[in-house]
Amino acid sequence: MRRISTRWQIVGALFAMMMFSSGLGFYNQSVLLEALTRERGLTVFAASLAPTIFFAVSGFAGLCVASVIERVDARWSVAAGVAICAAALVLIGRVETVVQVYLAFALFGFGFSATNMLTASTVVTRWFARRRALALSVVFTGLSVGGIAVAPFAAWVMGEYGLRRGTELVAAVYVVGILPVSLWRLIPRPRGEMDRLGEFDGAEEPGVGAREAFRSRYFLGVAGTFFFGLMAQVGAIAHQFRLVSVHEPGAAGLAVSVLAASSVVGRLASGALLERVPYRGFAFVLLVFQGITLVVLGSSTSVAGLLVTSSAFGLTIGSFLMMQPLLIAEAFGTRSYARIYSVSTLLASIGVALGPFLLGWAHDLAGGYRNAYALGAVMSWLGCVALWAAGRDFVRRVTPTKLE
């Protein structure tokens, strides 16, 4: 049997990292929040600020992590992130005051930024050119698998052993799940011509510096694309369960599951398709289609309509998230990728934070979700405008080379 190549072993290591970090970090936020309100007596409002701090610190910490990744072996930044996350989880199990909760979640967010999408997309970008989309689709599927398989385990542990003991066990799983495979196989960049064979033409993939990228119209346009596109997407996801519950309470949980399953299918299918179609054009199609599905989803009232439209919306979720690193790598190369991507995601995270709030505000103002989801559609289409305004000055394609 043919040996799995080094680059695909790296994809497997990154898949594991994303699976455990998302399942025990991203999706575990609501589990930790519930345990803090139950065992520490925090109000829901006070506890709800902890995940906000987690995500805010994670976004800003990405700027620091990006700088480290460009100068230091990514394995050591991941190892440091894992250690920080494990320590933060143990501290969360021992907090007694609100201030301690916030400090522990801030520490958790800092470590999380080194063990998630920034590191994963940077390493994939360095190792892949021709099959970058396919590799990213596999790695990012770890996000969904973490929510489906790992997060329920964390919830069971918290319920069975309580906050203090439960966070200790979750911290141990965080270390065991990520650290060994990362140190063994998370090689930060190709080591020679043999590692580059089949993906890159020359010895070095073209790229530009971070300063040049930040001054370009293309960077601002792409940042605006994901500011509006993710604002619409995350806002719609945050309200989907309640939207379906208004019409068919018994179908709300199924609708969420359909959404998640479709996102996995969409991501893997897009990974294969993007080897043949332009990234920018595909992003346009995703944004237009996402806007249409949001209009229909907000107007649906039957079980069939809600489930079918949730599935259609799910197809865009995983695919669109994957487009950000692809567009940035295609335009600016690997030279300063980590820094460029970290700033782009920080700007997009503002839209992520605003999305649920704006759709909730529109719902209360209009007295229903029809107009709220129409607002989400407008956000998606504004993303199209931003991508169009970015122009094509930096758009390039890596010429395929002979396969391994």
C-alpha cells in the first residue's frame, strides 16, 4: 500500500487539532457557561460576558500568534497554546468571583488562538498550492466533527463530574488530543524540493509583504466581504433555532442538525470543486446563494420548507468560511500570510459579533423574522459589493505541476 505523503499526514494532524480545539474550546463555551451559573451562582448575564471576552481576546491574540508563527516553528506555538488552554480550563474549574471568571476566559481565548484556524490555514497554505482548497476543506471539517463528537463528551463530563473535576478532565483531553500529533507531524513548512513536488512550480511561491497587502484595495475589499458575509451567516445561525421553534417547535433541533450536516457536505464538495473554478467567482456565487436562502428561510412556515432551506443555507456555511484563507493566499502568497490573515479575521470578527445583535434588533423592530432574515440577505449581498470593489489586481492562480 502506498505511503501517505507528508503533506497529507500534516492535514490529518491539523484535522485533529481543529477537532479537539473546537469541541473543547469553541463549542464548549455554552457548557462552561451553564456549569458556572449552576455551581458558582453567577447570573446568566454575568456568565454570558465570559464567552464574549474569550472570543475578543482570541481575535486580538491572533495578531501576536501570527508574528510568532512567522518567526518560530508552528509546533512550539501550538504547544504553548495547548498549555495555556489546559491551565485556563483548570482555573475555570476553581474560580470563585466574576473577575476570576473573566481572567480565566481571557487566558483561554489567548491560548485558543494558537490552536485553531490561524495556525491551520497558515500551515496548509505553506504546504499546498494546487490542492489547497481540498486540503483546507478536510482540515476545516474538523471544526464540525468537534461540535458533533467532542463537544457532547465535554458536556457529559461536566454533568457527571462537576465543574472542578470536569474541567481537569477536559484539560487533559485537550493536551492528549492535540499535543502529541502536533509535535510529531505539524511540520511548519516544506523542507526541500521533494516536499514541494506536485504543488508548487518554483522554489518559492510568489508573495507580497504585509504592509503592501494592507495598503491594497484588494485586502480592504476581501476584509469587507467577510465582515458582511459572516455578519449575515453568524447572525442567521444564532437565531435559526428560535426561528424554527416559532413555527414548528418539534423540528427546531432537527433543523440545527440538518444545518450542521449540510455544512460538512458543502465544505467537502467545495474543496473538490475549487480545484477547477476561480475562487473569487465562487465566493460571489456563495454570497448570492446565501442571501437567497436567508430570504426564503425567514419566509418559510412549514416543516418541509424550514428543513430544506436550512439544508441549503448549511451548504454555504462551511464553504464560505473556507474562502477567506483561500482568497488571501491566492492574492498575497505565503510570505506574510499569517499576519495578513490574522488582521483580516480580526476585522471579520467585528461583523461576527454584530450579526446576532442586528438580526435580533430587526426582529424586535419588525415583530418577526421575515424582515430580520431579509436584513441578513442584504448583508450577504453587501459582501458581493465589497468583493467586486476589491478588483482583480492581486488575483492569480498557481499553475498546476506534475503530480507526485
